[in-house]
Amino acid sequence: MNANFQGTEREVSMLRDVLLSHNIMTERCFTTCITKFRQNTLTDEEKSCIDACMGRYVNFNQRLMSTFFEQQQARMKAIAEEQNAQVPPQQTLIQKT
């Protein structure tokens, strides 16, 4: 039961990180791109800016996650190899007939 609770905590933490990242990106793109508040719709210039800003963020995030997963896989492989090196080889029994 404790492992299930830890998994839930981890999931909540990951969701919190995703939402925080989304909020930062939204705020950054809004403050950079939205300049006119006299209309109730976005101008073509603002739409274009938002698309470019979001596109840069998504591309950056994809590269970051790809690099993270590659590093994580390499780390897990190194840990597994280290653990395998620490396990003494099993001796085989030879039966005399």
C-alpha cells in the first residue's frame, strides 16, 4: 500500500511540474505577443507571434525530454551493469557418473 501511495505522490508531483511549465510558457508568450487590449480578438500579428512562441516552446520541450530519456536510459544501463558486476558468478556443480 505504501508503494501505491508513493506512486500517487510522484504522479501528483509530475502533474504539478507539467502545469507549472505550462503556466510559465503561457505567461511568457502572452506578455511577449499580446500588446493591444482594445479589441476582443487577437490581431493576425498576435496570432502569428503566439504560434511561433508556442512552437519554440514545444520544440524545446521535446528536445529536452528526448535528452532526459536518453540520459536516464544510459544511467539505468550503467546501474544494471554495476549491479551485475557485483554479483559473484554462480558455480556449476559437476556430477560424477
